[in-house]
Amino acid sequence: MGRLYVFEGIDGCGKTTQFHLLCKALEKAGIEYRTLDYPRYGKPSCTLVEQYLRGDFGKKPGDVNAYTASAFFAVDRAASFLEDWGEYYKSGGLLIANRYTTSNVLHQGAKMPQEEQLPFFKWLYEFEFSQLGLPKPDAVFYLDVPLEVSVRQMRRREQLKNTKADIHEQDNTYLAACRACGETAVEHLGWHRVQCVKDGVMLPPEEIHKEVWQEVLKRQK
């Protein structure tokens, strides 16, 4: 079997930037890899995800319960595994993912009381990794960013790209719950925490990348 490394964190934490920096480092090192980026907007398997994030099923994240919403995202991943990257992974390939099952941990676990989160994590991992047959990540790089910094980053991104926030990104109370859920996930699911902020300011992307790259090199040996 191959290896799967995942970037995770609340919205505005810099996942996409770190995702691309790792890809560049792998290319420079001559290491073959393929990429995964979820959700797969525009694909038939992503239709329910797009409806959910657009607000077709309710304007607040909690309008769709965690288990139902998780199934929407899981179907998209399962379809991509079957039609795209499953054989590559089974043959020993390296996959780099920008979001994965781990996003359901954060964004759906945040909808429930803390005492219900660990049973939800267990259900989610069994559903996707056992019942659907998706591979479990070899490493999850959790980009740790305080809420106020992530919100600032998101609003700046929206202005620069002239984009509209989805129902997750619009709700700061919900985003705070996602970050709290991330703390629980790091503690109980073995994610690798990467500190991205010092004294209230985002560290340079290259500095954050150094920690990720060192960890990847250790795991590739």
C-alpha cells in the first residue's frame, strides 16, 4: 500500500499554501506523488456537498446533522478513490491531500456537544476507513491557527478574490467550535500539530513548511 499525508485545519489556516509548498518540495527531491483536493467541486459525486455548502438544505451548518453531512462528503471521497486514485495508492503511490475525512472531524464534530465528539470520531473513521474502504492517513498535519487570525485571513482572501463565503465560513461561532474540536482531535486521533502563529501573527509560509517537510522526510525513510 501507499502513503497518504493530509493537511487539515480550520478555514483560513493556510492549508492550500502548505499543500503547494510540499508538492514543490517533493518535485525538487524527485519523489513521485499525486494530489487530492476535496471537495471535488463540479463532479457529480460532489453535488450534495455543493448544495449543503451553498445553503440549499439550511442557512446554518447545524441545519444538517453531522452524520448526514458527513455522508455527503464521504461519497465524494469514495467516488474519487474508485475512479481515480485507488489503484495508484494500492500500488504503493504517495498521495498528498488538501482536506480529507479529517475535515468531517472538524466541521461536523463541531456541531455536537464535546461528550458526543469522540463517539462521532469513532463512527466516522469506521465508516470511511472500514466500511467504505478508504485508506487511513499516515499523517495529518493540523495547521494550528487562532480563530481571530484565521477569520482575518479568510476575509482578506474574500476581498482579493471577490468570492462569497460558504455557510461554514460565514459563522464565527461555528468556526470557534471547529477549532475546539480540532484540539480534541489532536489529542485523541494522533494528528501532528503545526504551530502557524507567533505573537498573533502568521509565521512565514516557508517557516511553517520546514516543520512539515522534516516530518515527511522522517516518514519516507
